[in-house]
Amino acid sequence: MQSRPIRGLRGERVYLRPLEPADVELVHRWYSDVRVQALMGDPPISLAGRHRRYEEAVKADDADVFRFMICLIDDDRAIGRTDLFDLDRQHGSCAFGITIGEPDLWGRGLGTDAVNAVIDFAFGQLRMERVWLDTDAQNKRAQAAYAKAGFTQEGRFRRAFYQDGRWSDDIRMALLREEWEARPRARSWDLAAREYNP
């Protein structure tokens, strides 16, 4: 039996691992699902286009972009992805995005768990002062997950997205370091230590 991978970036039920070339087809399947696509804001692209995007990202070797797959701890199944990007190290700010690509797992708290893991990385390892995101105003499930993780709405950009024949507003939310520090919960590194030192 293969030993289980070390999962230092983790939540209670999910862990994060780097995005790999073998993940591109799975990510493409998720982003081609009309239920996922309805929440994205970007037009669909071909599998070849998705591979090109991945190759371009690897070639760019951007030290200020972190791409992770979200995997279930119980069975190592990849269920989504999350990114940290637009890092401004001088001002301690970065953006993040997340997609749970398996609609049958929506509404189970896995997104919130993954958000907690990635913000632990942003504040704990990257030493960010502020993590921000943009989300479609129609995506109430995402807004609830972000609020549960401590994010506060900072603004609303009216009619910022046009998709499927409708305009939608863009909601900007952010979490500050002191807000993250004040939230009483086990951090990613505490959970990882518990897994290997029960």
C-alpha cells in the first residue's frame, strides 16, 4: 500500500497540493460543466486551449502565483482548485480564487475548508497583510463561504460581468491579517501536525 502524501496545507477535510500537468484534463472537465461555467465569468475554452494556458503559466514561472488542487483527505480525490495571484509583496496584498469543480459536493463546507487552508498559507507563510477576492453577486453560496471564513464585503462594482445574456455585479471581499489572527480555529499547520502526531 502506498504511503499517504504529507499534507501540510490542509483544512479539516481537504488538503492542497500543487497543480500538475495531469490535472489539466480534470480542470477542463470541471470548467466545461454548465453548472460550474455559470459561476465563472470566463468563456469556455477547448482542452487544447486549457493545455496551452497551463504551459504558458509554467513557462512564465511566476513566483507570485500559487496554483493548488483541492483534494479530499479521506481518499485523495481532487475536487477543485484554488489560486493565489496578484501578489504585491511591498504592500502585503494578494488575490485568490477558488472553484469546487464537483457540483455534487457543493454546500458541504468543503469550499470554506479550502478557503481556510489557502488563507493560512497566505498569512502564515507568505506573510500577507490582506487577502482579497472578487465574486459574482449572484453567487450567494460563495459569498456565504467567504463570510464564514472571515471575509468582509468592501465594495460592489456594478454591471461588471456579462454572461449568458445578463449583467451581474462584482462583489469585492477581503480579509485582513488581524481579522485572520482573531478567528479561533486550528490552523493548517496545527491540523497537519495532528495528523502525523496523534
